Amino acid sequence: TMGRNIFHAGESGAGQIAKACNNMLLGILMAGTSETLNMGIKNGLDPGVLSQIMKKSSGGNWVLEAYNPVPGIMNGVPSSNNYQGGFQVNLMHKYLGLAMELSQKSVSPTPLGSQASSLYALHKSKGYGSLDFSSIYELYNESDVDK
């Protein structure tokens, strides 16, 4: 009842590894998309137009399609509700930590995952842990967000 897609990932524990991999990629995508949108905005681009351009181009990703981090671009997402609801920064930080443990255990290089983990740790340390993980956009934007 919780999910639509069911996969057999392998032996016992494989599903947890798949979840950590997926969440690491989501953290990387959100941080990268936020960074890119902020750069475009600071260079005079409309964030809605830039989002549409990237959605239809090689930069297209789930964050742009379903969970835009810039307030006012999409209705019904946490960024348009002061980053309330959704998947908290605290949880993203936790899952990125689990992914980093897996990478060390398997000697898998994860420089982007490591950077995302550091960015979410910094964001959390600034008091944003209870907000949705898309609030990482505010780390780049340097705007005040209700905590």
C-alpha cells in the first residue's frame, strides 16, 4: 500500500542499499539543480523559464519535473509552502550518511555524494534540519527562510 513499484533487488538487505543509492542521487540532483537555478537567477534569468528550458534539455531531471526548489515555480511542492512538509533535511542528511558508509565499506568512490553530504550537513547546521530537503536552494540563495 505504500508504493506503486516493487522490485526484487537481490539478497536480504539489497533493498536498503538500493534506497541509499537512490536517495544519494536525489540529494545530488537537488543540490545541483538548486545551484544551477540560483546561478541562472543571479545572472538575470527567470527561474520558471530556465526550469522549462532545462526540463526539455539535457539537464532535465525529476527535481525540475516534480519538485522544483525555487519558491513559486510549482504549486503543491514544499518550496511554495516555506519548505514545509516533504522529506526533511535531517532525513536527507541521514541517508547521505548511510550512503557514505556504504561507499566506504565497498571502496566505491562517491565524490559527488560526499559533496552533497557536506552541503546538507552545512545546511542542517544552520538550523534548517526540519525543513524539506529542497530548502538546500536557500543555501545558495542566501535568503531568509522561516525555520
